[in-house]
Amino acid sequence: MKCPQCNHDVEPLTLVNGKWGCPDCKRLFVNYSLDTSHESQELGELSRIYYLKYLEKAPSDNKKDIQIKNKYLEKSKEYAREAAKKSNPLGYYMLAYFYDYDYDGMNLSEAERCKLATPYYNAIALADFSGIKDEKIKADTYEIQKLAIEKFKTMLLEMSHDNRILYGLEEYNNMARSLGLSVDLDDKSDNLDDIDLISKIIDNDKEKTKTPIFSLFTITFGQLKEILKKNIIYDKYLLSFYEVNSQLKINESTVIRSKDAAKNILTNGKDYLNKQSKEPLDNRKVVLTILYKGFKSKYKEVNNYISRFEQKGNKKKQLDTEISIVYNNLSGSGKAYNTNFMFYEDDIIFTKDASIKTLFKLLNE
């Protein structure tokens, strides 16, 4: 689709704050309009037609029938992408629908799928279609808009149960209010189990999973010990943990680089954390950061970002300091405690450089 800032045809980046960003000019999508021309509408209709063909094709064990059914789905996704590039509302809806129901097989959590689909639903929901001349296209587009509004409302509720996936709750509250929806998201919603979510990130099978490049979690030391008992591929992940004091500030850090280091933490955890604390060891707060250092990107920015974490000595100390400053600033503003952040390739591409500070600025964009 066309970036409203630089007018380039781009595939928008979906950012941690739930907004779209341009990979070329590195600016947020704002004030963009949708296209309901006959040309773009035809692409959207083809996507819908092939998806219906896919649904109508009866399930079968016959290899040829399976290939035909899958071909219908692939054609539907292809036309949806083409229509979305032209900013067509039906194309947006179909693409959002495919994200929503994980037709790309990325094995994402429900909240993660919501994050990818919501910008498309939201763009349709907030658009003004009163100027469409063709009455058939106008009627069809209004029906799509009604569906998009319902989907948007449902997804807001889904994300409110897992606010670690999406930062920027106030932004989404504003979107909801602009549509007259009574959805109020807050930071008190029930979250998924931390251990399950973190285990998923460091799961061995990455072929079908969209993996965060950099994650930050506030957990207890007891939870950390449970995570370290799992089968982590240490050559693919760099795990660091930072002690959090009673003022929710980071005190010190220890980098976990090997199974031996993890084993040492499990058996001698008291040596890593403040011995003077009155809080039982397993209840103390820890900031855990995870870098997927085994990830190889086609983008230089992402590889540069990952390489910064692999530095040793003073370079690593600088990174620890940078993380401490960022987290402590978040804590001071009340945004860090019990809040977890996951940054993907899109976030790193958009931020221009390999700075943790710049990456976290996205949270306030």
C-alpha cells in the first residue's frame, strides 16, 4: 500500500504500539485513505471468491484434492495482499481475517494475531465511505465496515486479557471511544502465565513461529528458576537477568550464557541476588531479557541490533546500563512493573538504529 508520508508502495511494519510504520521513510502511517476503485475492488472480490471456493471444497485425503483446496487458499491470500497494497477495504478485511485465524501458519497466540489484524480492521472501521459513487460498492463496503467494527471490538477485549502483547492501551481506548465502543482496557487485566509465554519464545521449534527478537519480562526469581529448568537452546538465545529492588529499580545484572551458568543459578541463586533482602528469594522481582541471537535477518538493522548484545567487556556493560536506564525510567512512570514487552523484527527496522532506548521510544509514539 502507499505510505501517506513518502508515497512509496510498501508493506507496512506492524509496531509494538499497534500502529503501522513505513519501512522506507521510518514514519508512522497517519491520515491515510482507502481506495474503492473498480480495479482495487475487483482484487478484493477475487480474494473473497477464492476463499469461498476453499471453504466449499470438501475435506479429503486425496492428495490432488488437498492440493486444489490449498491452491484456492493461496490464491485468496495473494489477491488479498494485492488489494491491500492498493488500500482496498475488502483487501484489508481479508488480510486481517487471515491473520486473525492464523492462515499463515505462524502458530501465534491469540493476542499476537489480534495485534497483526487490528490495524487493518481499525483502518476500515474509522474510514468515511460516504463519497463512494458506485452504489453496489458502497453497500458492500458498508457491510465490510460493520464486520470490521465488530472484529475490532472483539480484538480489543482479547488484547485486554494479555496486555503484555500490546503496549499502548490508551491509544486503543481512544480508538474504541472514536467508534462509540464501551471497551476500557487497563493494566489490571488477567495475563497468560509468564512461564508458558516465555517458554514459547524459547521453544525449540521456530520454523512456524513468529519470534520476538528482543523481549523484557518482569517476573519472580522463582519463575526464572522454573524457566531455566526447561530445554533452552543456549546458542540461539542470550538470556540476561537483572535484580529489581523494592523501589522497582534495577540493581545489578548477571548474563546467562551457558547451561553451566543456568545450573549455577538453580543451585546457588542466593549468591546472585541481594542477601540482605527480607523478601524470600523466590518472591523477589527479576527483569529477564531474551535476545534471539540465532536469528538471521535480511535486514542489516536487525543483524546490527543482535550483534550489539553479543559484544563482551565494556560493550556489554554499556548495554546493561542502557537496559537499566530504560527500565528504571519506565518504572518511574509506572509503566514497567508487571508489564512485559516483546519487540519483533518490524520494530527494529523502524527504529533506524540498534539502540534499546530508541526501541522503547516506540511505546510512547
